[in-house]
Amino acid sequence: MSQPGTLILIMAIAVLAPLLAYGLRRRLSVPLVIFEIALGILIGPDVLGWAHHDQVIDTLSDLGLTMLIFLAGYELDFAAVRGDTLRRSISAWVISLGVGLGIAFALTGGTAAKSFVIGTALTSTALGTVLPILRDSGDLHSRFGTTVLAFGAVGEFGPVIAMALLLSGRKPGASTALLLAFAAVTAGAVFWALRPRPPWFSHIIDKTLHSSGQFAVRYVMLVLAAMLGLSHAFGLDTLLGAFAAGVITRLILRSAAPGSSTEVLGKIEAMGFGFLVPLFFIVTGIDFNLDALLDDGRPLALLLAFLLLFLLVRGTPLYLLAPRDLSRRDRTALLLHGSTCLPLVVAITTLGLDNKTITTGEAAALVGAAMVSVLVFPLLALRLRAGQAMSHPFASRPRPGASEEPW
């Protein structure tokens, strides 16, 4: 199918996916991303063969991933995750990295390059994937949701830092210096964002909010582009820049236009979740190498092994180091959400394939296990949380004004 035809097909699936999620909501609460990825596989070259994308669709998909990470950075409330919760989340990821690298070295017979790829992939959390699920379930601003955001943020960007140090091909000293330089510039940007804006800034935001000017939206896009350019200039993964842009944007809007920040965010979310983000997940399904996974029994066996390792390497430290005020069900749900991974696994395996440090079958097994984690783990976590809500009549309800619809 031609590129315009493929884009139309992708957008048709983006419309169909929430209809399917809505239709099944009374029988089974299935995360929307499940339908997007599964339908992408269905129309991909290894099943129906209807969708074949080119550079334009690849670019749109990359923008979707960027927007996903940007929104994750915006939602992170440092006032809520600082202190003990933040220390626990960092400690949990450091433990995951140590265990992951140790297991990877054992599996590969001590091959350093392949061990770095596999070990780093085992430590990631798909915060951008979990974020819309928490939002749709009404958990995003609860104590549980804030904890997932804290642990997930470290699990999203700890691997990005590890990629820069272990997978960039540069010497560790040079990579560390670049990371520290990027961190210093980002800290300066955060300090600038906290400074009071002049009165005209908030005035023009209010005046153009419902006009073709859309100053606030354009300003947010400028911040995002600047941070992406900065991360690229430092030779770092652009996901790090996208997350930093989300944090900075939140600080700017909350200080300069507190009355309009929610509406501005709604416009950005409409752009992201209405177009770019579903396109990324659908293209991920289209790109999945099903033939390599089914070529012989080894990739399938590796898929199951990697799926269990996600729970062991990433999930177990989350359960053990979760805040003590969380119930056992919530800690298990945190384990499942934290073990959900996909975007960074795709990025890490792509680097491994480009450097020829892992095989196509190994990459398919890793990505396949990550996709199964997205398909299964959040659903199990939702059912656990629903069971807790039913068993505790005074359990927390969604914040006032939040939609009770699951999508």
C-alpha cells in the first residue's frame, strides 16, 4: 500500500482502537495501547501485509514517542515524589541495573557488548505507556499513581543514562562529561523556568488561548524543540531532552499562567494522544518482526525468559522498596506497572542490531517480551487495583471532576 494509503489505514486503526476499548469496558478493562499494537501487527507485513511505511511515517512515529515522553515529564510532580519516595525509586533502579547486568553476563558467557544491551533493556519502565493507563483509570493523581510516576520516571531515564554511558561507543569518561554538561544546562533552564514571567507573558497566553495565535502552544513546542536540539548537540538520546522539556514546561506554565495551564495542557494532550502517540504504538506493531520470532523455538523460549526477567530484574526491587504505606495489592500493582516496558526496549535493541551485538532473533524476543508486558502487566495491575477498591469501601476515588470513563 502507498504511503498515503498506509497513513489513512493507521489513522483508521487509531479511531477503531478506542471504539473496541469502549465496547469491551463492561466485560474487560483493556488498556487502549493493547488494541493499537495488536492491530498494528495485524496490518503489518508479517500478517495481512497491508501497511508498509516510509520516512514520513517513521518521522511521525518518532514524534509520537517524543510527545509521549514529554507528557510523562510534564505529569511528574517533584513536590510529590521528592524525599523518601525518590530515594527508594533511585535505589530500586540501581539494584535492577546491577542484577540485570549480572544476569546478562551469565546468559551471554561474559560478552560485554551483548550483556550491556540485554542488561540495560531489562531495567526499563515504559512510563509513557503506563501514563495514559493511569490517567484513564483515575489513578494518576492518587498516592499510588504518584508512586508509579516516581518509580517509572527513574526507570524511564535511568536506562537512557545507561545507554549514553554503555552503548554510545564513546569512552565512559567522555560520556560522563557530556551527561554532566547536559545536566548543568538543564538545571540552568529549570532555574530560568522558576523565575517570574513578565505580566505581558500571561496576558498574551490568555488572549490567544482561543484564537489562531495559540501563543502558549507554540511556546511549549519551542521549549520541546530546544531541549531536543540540546540533547542531540550533546550526543545524547532525544528522549532525555523530551522529558526535560516536559518538566520545564510544567514549571513555566504553573508559575506564569496558573489559571490557563490546565487548558494549555489539554491542547497539547489532544495533539499527542489524539494523533502522534497512537501512531507511534501502531507503527511499533507494524514494525514487529513476527517471522524472526517464529523462525524456530529459540526466540520464543527467549521471549518467555525475558518476560520473567522483566518481573524479576525490574519488578522485584520495586516491590521490596515500595513506600511502606502502600498495601500488598498496590505493591504488586506497582511491580506490574514498573515491569511494563516497550519504547526503550525498542530503542536499545535497535542500537544492538545497528552495532551487530545481538541477533535478529534475540531482538525480536526482547521486543516481543516487551510487547507482551504491555499487553498483560497493566491489565493485571488494573484488576488488582479494582479488586482492592471493591474490598475496601473507603478506598480513594478519582479526583473531583475526573472522568469515570476508562478511555
